[in-house]
Amino acid sequence: RQLSKSLTDNSIADNTITVLLQEECDKVNGTKKCRVNFSSNQQNTVLTYQTKSILVRIVQEFLQNSIKHSGCKSIDVSLSGNDDSIYLQLTDDGKGFDMKKTSGNGIGLNNMKKRTELIGGIFKLESSEEGGTKLNIEIPLRKHH
């Protein structure tokens, strides 16, 4: 129940993406259902409200899907970036799924993809049965000069 409690608009506006994602990971760790390892080298990257909220939603969705469907023991959430782009990588060690058969539980995935594309990002999902699931998202940062 706690997982679905959405972030308030203020917390998205007031916090960095690193803090926001750390909080999501902590929430899951608090449920003891799965171990989430979070790493980030993004201390001060300034992202728009929209980009932050989309990244948070994607992480929420991925964590929930992994816990619900994959039976994973651990999930890695990694945020990295440079001046040009920010990268979000999500990996679980669960049972994965056959990408050709995802139409059934693919609604969340499609939403994540649409949201990523909405902010000009590239969405790359890989999964194989027994191989876990890996999601890479790259979001180009528009220069504000």
C-alpha cells in the first residue's frame, strides 16, 4: 500500500532526482520484499519537473513490476550521466519474460516507453526468461545556454 502512495508535487519540485530515487528504493527496502541497490553519480544535475516526475514513475513501475511478477531477490537502480545525457539503468535478477509475449503485462511497459519518449528519451528494455530484466533509459539534456 505504501508503494502506491504517490510523491507529492512539492517533494518532486524540491528534491534532486538522486534524493527522489533513493526514497523510492528505500521504500521498497522497507517492505523487505526485495533488496534494491541504488547508485548515482548525479549530485547536482538539474532536471525539469517533468523529467524528474517521469523518471520517478518509471522507477516505481519497474520496482513494482519486478516485485510482483519476477520473484527477484535484488534490483539495481543506477543513475549516471554527463553534460549531454542522463542514464537510468534498472536491472532485476528475477525470472524475466519472453519479450514476444509481453502484450498481456506490457501496459505498464508501454506507458514507461511513451513517457520516456515524451521527454525525448530513448527507452531500451531487454528481458529473457531466466535472464532477468534490464531497462536502460537515456535522456538527452537540453543545454540551457
